[in-house]
Amino acid sequence: MRQANVNQVREVLGSHIGQKVRIKANMGRHKYDISEGILSETYPSIFLIKVDTGCEENPFNTVSFSYTDVLTKDVQLTLCS
């Protein structure tokens, strides 16, 4: 997802609420966390993704990222079909 500014990232993500996405998050020191989830909500400075944990007690874990994480490529999102 290549975007020029925060407003464009916010608009693109807002149009894909409820869709499944693949997340590749930079955890530092050449470590990446790759997971899949559903884009659940967008707010003025962050967006939320529900990630399936596979656990019966707590089936979903909600993670949040800022739009600047996408711009700086600390988080890479891919829409799943």
C-alpha cells in the first residue's frame, strides 16, 4: 500500500472496514510478526484489527496501529481475498 499522506491512508483503510487483511509488523532487530485479521474500526489517528488467536477462552485479540506506521513501513497491510 503506497500512499502519500496520512489522510489518504485513512481513506483507503476506511473503505475496507470488515475485510480480512494480512499484517506484517516490524518488531525490531530484523524480527517480523505476520498475522491475519479483520480490519474492525478506524479512528482519527489509529486503526484496529481483530486477530484470531485460536484460543477458546479469548478467540480474538485486538491490535492497534497508527497510520504513520503504514507510511513508515513499520506495518505492511495486504488485503486477503
